[in-house]
Amino acid sequence: MKKLQGKVVVVTGGSSGIGRASAIQLAEQGAKVALLDVNDERTEQTKHQIEATGVEALSLHCNVANSLEVQRSIASIVEKWGRIDVVCANAGIVGTLSSIETMALEQWHETIDINLKGTFLTVKHTIPFLKKNGGSIIITSSVSGNRVFSQPGFSVYSTSKAGQIAFMKMAALELAQSKIRVNAICPGAIETNIGDSITKTSNADNVTVPLKFPEGDKPLEHRPGTPDQVAKLVLFLATDASSHITGTEIYIDGAESLLRG
């Protein structure tokens, strides 16, 4: 029996990177997977890849910062499959790299809205369905804002990622009575396309923090991690193998953040 046979999984930001790799590995364990993303073409490609293995998948256009879009997406999932068991609140952007002094309010709001508000809305609107059978919520946070504070211009991104950890811990305690586990993964450098979401202002270099590691800054494997490595952690947290783990942030960075903190 596959570990997630008969389960329904929601993955936000499921069209690429960690979200895509997680969706595929969860589907390999028998889960029906709903992919929520704003990149319709890539989401459809991921959906077709999952369906080619004989597993059901659903792709939905959804801006996680829009409460109505999240509600509609969740309603579509429940209408189709009748349940939700695992939620991967993964959608996120880096946003604008800027000094605090010169950052525009709209730039601050864009990153907070997608990363933090989007996590809140994803969790909020799936709770009523998770309560029926219990389940697992996995939030994609970061080493940034939690172990690493030396990245120039990352004040809003780091703030959003630190906020996710506080939210996760509050949610874990609140939802424990409903047998819903809530945890967060904190990746370091991972080979994804999240860099495409970065906007760099002309003054970003003015806040550079000088750091140099003679032996390199990736101690374990001397390279960034891969989405598949992170997806294995997501799979662990989605299954009963982690049945007694909740309210916990798990770092997956090959010890990189221990150097850069």
C-alpha cells in the first residue's frame, strides 16, 4: 500500500521548484494532487506529468494573496474529491531587494501579501476540511529570517519567512485538538527558479554585508540542494511517519545557515 493512497493533497506554487517536486513525490505515493499557481502553462505541465503515472491531478489558477481565489480553489478541490488531507503552503516570492530606507510601501506589501498573507489564507480556508479526518500542513519558510540575517536587501523577505514560523507554531497548538499537524521546512540555497521573482533596486548593493568563506559556504555537499531533496522532507511530514511531529521548523540546507547566521 502506498503511503498516501486515497489522500488529497493541496500544493500552492505547484508549477515549479519545490512545489512541483513535492507534488510529484506525493503523487507517487498515491495522493490525488491539486496544484494552485498563477503560472497556468507550467501548472498544466506538472498536472500532465502526474496524470501520466495514473494518478489524478487538478490544476487551478490561484493567487494565494486573494482570499476569494483561494476559497474558490479549495471549493473546487472538495467538490471534485470530497476531502483534503495534506496542505503544502509553498507559494512564495523573494520580491524586491532594497534598503529599508528606500523600499516602497507597495514593494513591502507585495512580498508580505504573497508569502505571509498567502500562507494564512491557504491554511485558513483548508482547516474546515482538514478537521474532518485530521491531516498535515507543511509551510515552506526559509533559513532567511530564521537562521540567516546577513543577506543584503532581504528585509521584507526575511520578515515574511520569520512570520511564517511564528504563524506555524500558533497554528500547531490551536489545531492539535483537531489532529492537524503543522510544521515548516526551512530550505537554504536550492536549485529553483525563485530567483526569477527578484526585483533589485539600484541601491541594493549599498547594504551589502561583507562575507567570505575560504572553504566555501556549502559545507555538506559543496552545492545548492535540489527540489527533490526538499520534496523528500515534505513527503515525510505528509505521512504517518511524522505523526508525533508538530509545531516544528526543520532546516534543510546542508549546514549552510550555520556559517551564515
